[in-house]
Amino acid sequence: MTEPEHGPIMREEHTQTRCRVCVLSCLLLACLYVGSLYVWRSSLPRDHPSVIKRRCASVLLVSALSPAMVKLWMHWADVRVEASVWELMGVRLESLVPAAILPLLLTMVFYLGPLVHSAMDNPKGLTGELQSALDVQSWRLCVGDAVWLRNQVVAPVTEELVFRGAMLPMLVPCTGPTAAIFTAPLFFGVAHFHHIIDQRRLHKDSMSAILLVSGMQFLYTTVFGAFTAFIFMRTGHVMGPVLCHSFCNSQGLPDISSALQHPQRSAVLFFYLMGVLMFLVLLFPLTDTFFYGTIPVCSLAAHPASAC
């Protein structure tokens, strides 16, 4: 007679325990990622090639260990699904081409204003921009540049694999897919506060200025993290978030102040506005599950059919 009475209580306790394990696992993974950057003691700035090489090696190691972390979490949280760890983390071949192209196209649409702005400022116009983008010699120089490799390759791959590929599957059973999209980026945003350590060590700015910059960085990295988490949950692939991350790193934040001072301000602002509007219109159509098939991470949700 007592079993039905204690059943709901035991289920609630099990859910709470699972959620604690989810959050602690994400915290541990975030701490390992950021902590790996500081295992190397150096007085050199973060953009020095030797510092970059060491830090890249560290985060690549943490990223390589992240599937084992997800596997351990599945054991600790007593999670059983048919999909493999790699599939849950978005590393899979099914629908890989649309998962790579469509999210990147969507991101480029958002940057329509900055892209047109850059083309208008180029003496050769759009032709010059295309020639620059397709120039083999420029790409060779980029590949040999440690800063470029960090910003365009290592950071996007490792951060998306850890903060999206590994963390979202761990959060979905506890928070559900929608809440996970907005929860995972918080770990990503907070992780970027480690730049305060570098700034204070080099004594470049006052503490108030450093905190202001770090606060702004937390804001836009969290917003960006929510976007790539959305892409991950909608496509079930980590490739799209990686390419979007790399493209955004290459473009930086849209320079609205420069657009407002441009000689052809009306035209430039028109394309900025059109980019945002087209992005909002295409956001769901280009991430429709029709293009991507079954989403493995959705199998972790309590009600996957309605949530993903």
C-alpha cells in the first residue's frame, strides 16, 4: 500500500538528482575548458604564438575528452537512449551537407548589412571582396597565422563541441530542449570572464573598464551561444554551429556606429535592416527538421515529439 504513495516522491527525488548531476557536469566541463588555458605559466600576452599553441593544445585535449564526460554523465544520471554519444553530440553523417550550408547561409543573411558595407568601402566593390575571399595566397597566409587558426578553427571547433555538443545533451533531460537553448549559453558566457585575468596581468586598463568590456562580452557571447544552441537543437549537428561561429569570429560585431557615419548611410542602413528582417523570416524555415531528419539529442527530452 505504501509503494504508490512513495512512488511520486521517489521519482521527484530522482529528477532532482539528475538535474544536479547535469548542472555539476556542465560546470565541471566548463571549468576544465577554461582551466586548461592556465596550466601553462607565462608572462607573454595571449596573442603570442607560443601561448596560442599551448592553449590550443590544452583545449583540443579537453574537447577530445568531452565525449567521455558525456558517457560518464549518462552513467551517473542513469540515461539510456539508442543514439550513440557521438550522435547525441551532433557528430554524425546524416544530412551533413544541409546542416553545414543552411545555418551558415542564415548567418550570412544576418550579416548582409556589414557585408554590403564592406563591399561599398572596397575600391573594387563586390568584385574586390570576392577576389579577396577567393585569393589562394591570402588563405595560405591565414593558415600560417596562429591568431587566425585560433579564432577561425580551434576556438569554433572546441567551444562548440564542448559548450553545445557536450552540454546540451546533458541539460535537455533536466531542463527540456527550449530551456537548454537559453541555459547552456550562460556557461559559455561566464567562461569568457577568464579574459579578466589576462587584462589584469598585463595592466592594460582600469578594473572598471575591464569589467565593463567583460560584461559586454558576456552579453554578446551569451546571445550568440543561444543562437548556435538553437541551431544545434534544430539540426542535430555540431557542424553548423562550428561554421557559424567561425564566420562570426571573422566578421566581428556589426559596426553600427560606422554605418551611421557612412556617406551612403541610408543605403547601408537599409541593408543592415534587411539582413535582420530576412534572418528572422528564414530562421525557422532554414532550420526545419525536414532538412535534417531525426534529431538524436531530442530523444533525451521527456516529450521529444512536442519539444523538438
